[in-house]
Amino acid sequence: MNDTWQAVIADENGHVYNSTTDALNVLWEDDEIRIRVVRGTAAPWVDVDGGLRMPHSYSSGDVASDIECYLVDDDESVSAAVRFAQAKAMAAGLNTAEATR
């Protein structure tokens, strides 16, 4: 089991993307996406095509943050790129906290 916290950006079908730029190559700007900080049972898994997918079920303790937002927003402060950067910082902080306890 992967107990390392990680930030994940995924579309409504659970397909995981490396960045908002990658997501924009596939999705529309006004598509809703999920940005999560996850570990363990909530971490992405590799599907038969080799892509990453979000699990349909997981332990609630394995999700530290779950945000739905538009891929691109007129208000840059709530854009997916900003929120994904925040999620990555949160995951890094959680991993540091776990390592020092």
C-alpha cells in the first residue's frame, strides 16, 4: 500500500493527469475536474491501457482534500493550476509531518 500523500488531478471519469497542461490537451477549459490529496486506498491505480485512474471506493482517512473546480477559471486565484499547486504543497507538508512524528 502507498502511504505517501500525493496531489492528483483527475477528470469526472477518474482519468488522472500529470498537470493542468496535460488535462487541457484532452479536456475543455470549462470541464470540471477534481483535485485531491490522497494516499493508500485512494491513490490512483494503473488501468489496462497503462493510464492512471482514481479508485471508485477507498477509506475516507486516505483523502486529505477533495476539490471540484473548472479546469480554467476567470478568477485565476481559484484556477485548477493554482489549486493543484496548493494540493502539491499540502501533500509535501503531510509527508514531512508523517516523517517527523
